[in-house]
Amino acid sequence: MIDYLSSIPVVIMGLIASFVAGSATFLGAIPIIFFKRISQKLQDVMMGFGAGVMLAATSFSLIVPAIEAGGGGVLSALIVVSGMMLGGVFLYLSDKYSPHEHFIKGPEGANKKNLKRVWLFIIAITLHNFPEGLAVGVGFGGGNISNGLTLAIGIGLQNIPEGLVVAMALISEKYSLGKSLWISFLTGMVEPVGGLIGVGIVSISKPFLPWGLAFAAGAMLFVISDEIIPESHRKGFETEATFGVMIGFVIMMFLDVVL
């Protein structure tokens, strides 16, 4: 299968894979058709699971390949460190200056009153999903099909619980079933944009590969620590959410080794 996929242009592969991964938010939202309410404990476990998947993807599918792509040694380590910090700072500034809505702790950012609540949700998920799509695109752009597939599968798994949480939050705010599903789908559609940018930049210039991988790793690490884990610990289910993190991490680690 890998041999067949290798014959497909990496730009097309990166775009398709990031689209499929982004579409998983819609897949995760489907249960709201049958269940109008999901316990807070289960939501926190699912958010923890997503954080674990992203953490493993950051470690094994982004940081390690970034070091290898840089050739190893001190210079490679410095490139990865610099790239990760740039990714973290990028997400920090986006988080600080873009008005958005957290699932639990409420509004944050500038000019909150000028936007409807639904758009605050969309902006929040956009901030999360863009670096994920970027990671998938960079993974394929480096020519490593197996690594790109692993990232796409892992991020798709992470997007499933995220899509459910988003849809449930919208339902709780009295949005219709159809609109909740549609918005959940749209929140994932920023990932193909990030994927196309990532695969395009790395395909044009290979020296950008370690920088791109490290940048995506830093951005995802920021999201995990600043957003997802704190959100899963706010309602008293820290232990359950922590086990979710561990399960997500080991599943993603297993996929990375197998694929």
C-alpha cells in the first residue's frame, strides 16, 4: 500500500490526508443525533484521550523526525528547539489576540462582544486545528509516507472527541442539530488549509523540513498544555482525564511503531 501511495504526488496526499483528518470532527459529532447529553466525566476522558494522542504524535511523529531531518547533532537540536519555540509563540500570540471561546472557562481575547458566540467557538477550534493540518502536510512533504499517515490517523483520532465536545457545547447553547453538525464539520476544514501550506513549503525546499516539523510540534504542544489538559481538569475528573491521556498516548505510540 505504501508503494502505491508513494506514486501519488505528495501535495495531493497531504491535502487528502489533512482533509480526512479534519473531517473526523464531523464523525465525532454524529452521536449527538442519538444522545443529546453526555456526562462531563466522559467528556473529560475523551478530551484527555485527544491530548494523549496529540502528545504522542508530537513526540514520535514530529520531534524525532525533525531531529533526524536536521542530521542530528547540536545544530539539529538547536533547529528543533528554535522551531518548537516559534510554534509555541505563534499559538500564544494567536490565542492572546484572537477572540475565542473556551469550552468551560468562557470567553477570552480581544473584542469579544463584537462576535457571536458561535464564531468564538469556530475561531477557538481553528486555532487548534491549523497546526494539526500543518503537521500532516509537513509529514507528507518530507517524503515519508508512513510518517504522514501516522500523523493523519492520530490527529483524526484526536478530532473525534473534539468534534463531539464542540457539538455538545453548541447543542447546550440551543443551536439546532443540523447547524451543530455543520459547524463541527467546518471547524475541521481549516486542517486541509494547514496541510496544503505545510506540504507546499516543505516540498519546495527540503531544508524547511526540520523547521516545519518542529514548528508544528511546538504549536501542538502549546495547545495540549494550555488548552486541552486544563479544560479536562476543571470539573473534578482529573484522574479520569489523566487515564484518558495515557490511553491516547499509548495507542498513538503503538500506531507510530506499527506504521
